Amino acid sequence: ICSSMRRWRLERRMRWLLLAVAVGLGSGSSLCEYDRKIVVGTVQTLSGQPFNTWHLTRAYRFWAEYTNEHGGFMINGSCFHVALQVRDDQNNATRRLVLLKELAEAGAHVLFGGHTTGTDDLALV
């Protein structure tokens, strides 16, 4: 199977997965006033070789926008909207770890990984 076909299939799966998560988690009322935000950070390879993960970034942005447009998260009567923060590691493992730590120290509540983010990277944060 050619590379573009694999990428297309992966993007399609990611859209459905994130849509399912957004529908399941972003189930608050659209009339909800946001009380707080949940900061979601992700470090992706947006530049650099041999590949980039722009498709994951697009999927994460879609999920955040969809969730916010549909009321965000409702937890114990408080509404939370998603604030997505994306960083480019330029396909550099050292830079990726530094950026993950910066996101965590800046108050990110959740860190989403990319293709090249291993559990070891997240465990070090």
C-alpha cells in the first residue's frame, strides 16, 4: 500500500477516534458559561525530516474546537473549555522532551503525544 493511502487511512481513523472522544467527553450544554479551562498540550513534529505529524495536530485541533463548540466539559456543575497548546519539536528528541517539560511546568493538565512521543518521554515529564 502506498504511503499516501496509509496516511489517508490513519487520518480517517484519527478523525473517528477523536470524534468519539469529543462526543463522549464534550457533552455539556451549549448554553454553558465557561468557568475554567483544561489546558491540553501536545508536542508534534511540524517541521524537520523525515516526516511530520500535521495530521495529528489537525485532529487534536478539530477535537478541541468541536468540544468547545458543544459546551466543553461539564464536571460537577462547572464548565471547562479546552485550551490546546501545540509545540513543534522539529523532529528532535531532546527538543521534544524540553517542550514537554515546558508545557507541564506552564500548567498543562493533559499531554497528548505524537508518533514519536514514547511513554518514556511522558514519564520523564
